[in-house]
Amino acid sequence: MTTMFRLFTFFILMLLGPRAWSQESGSATSAPKAEDEFGAKKNETKITEVVTTDSVPSSELLQRAVNWIKVESLKYKKASGTTSSSKAECTASFPVKPKQLNPEVDYTGKITMKVVIECKASKYRYTVSDIRHVSKNGRTTGGSIDNLVPECGSNAMNEMVWKKLKGEAMRGAGLVVQDLKEGMQKASNEVPSDDW
């Protein structure tokens, strides 16, 4: 009977796997938890590039970045501008709304993104990240463009509309990048002063 019991226990432990062995034998060490290496890191859409310049000191590049943040654009708004010793950052946002007269999904609102410009001697790096959609009514907010399904859910915003909105967000980010690169080519004393 004891031999049959031992065989039965052995068979059950084999089915339960190595974790049951360590617990059954009274071992103080447990098997390490297997972590999902892709689940821990969330993919985030970032647009980044290092741009080299001809012998421009970092202080001049930083001043150009600050000037770009201060200059208003008709296509989008810049807000929350901050500066440190080697970088300038702000939030850029532009309005979005459906082009149809009576849209299936009214996602009217804005796309926001974080813009960071880091400056070193003769080069700077810009990074556009945290690209998000926020609707005016709050019921059709898409959230981060990295979401497979919008924050409001697929019932409120279908897959086709969400893809179209993501495309619009990426075009807006491209516009910000183009404008930034043009602004960084202008010397800091070329920016018109505010005459009031």
C-alpha cells in the first residue's frame, strides 16, 4: 500500500511540475517567477533624431530652442515651456475634428504631444513622445496612440476611425518636427522682438 501511495504521489508531483517538487521537499528557495519581457515594457511611439550643426555652441542651440517654443504657430499651440541648462521642452497640441457633416463618431478635440530638445555643442536631439487624443465631450477620447483599442472603447470609436485619428496625430507630429527643424536653423538674434 505504501509503495502504491508513493507511486501515486510521484505521479501527481510530475504532473504539477518543478514548483511542486520544491514545495514538497521543504526547500526554502522557490523557483523564480517567469516575467513577460514584452509585457513589462510598453511600446511607445517616439519620433527622435540627432541633428548636427556647423560649430554652433550648445548655448546658442538652447536659445534657438527656447525661441522656437516662444514663437506662436497658426497650425498648433505650444504650452508648458520649460528650460534647463541643456534642454528645452514644451507640449504641442492641435485641434482635430471629423471632416463629415454628420460624423459616425464625433471625436472633436485635440491631439497633444511632448516635445523635448536636448542641446550639445554642434548638435541637438529632438524627441516627440506621449502623443495622445482628448475629445471635447470626453465620451470619445482615444488616449495614447499606442493603444490598440481607444480609451473610450471600440463601441464608442470603431477601428477605422481610430486608425484615421492615429494617422492624423502622426501627420501633426511630422508638422511639429518640420517646424522645429526650420526654427533651429534660425540664429537666436533673427527672431523678431515683440513690439507692443
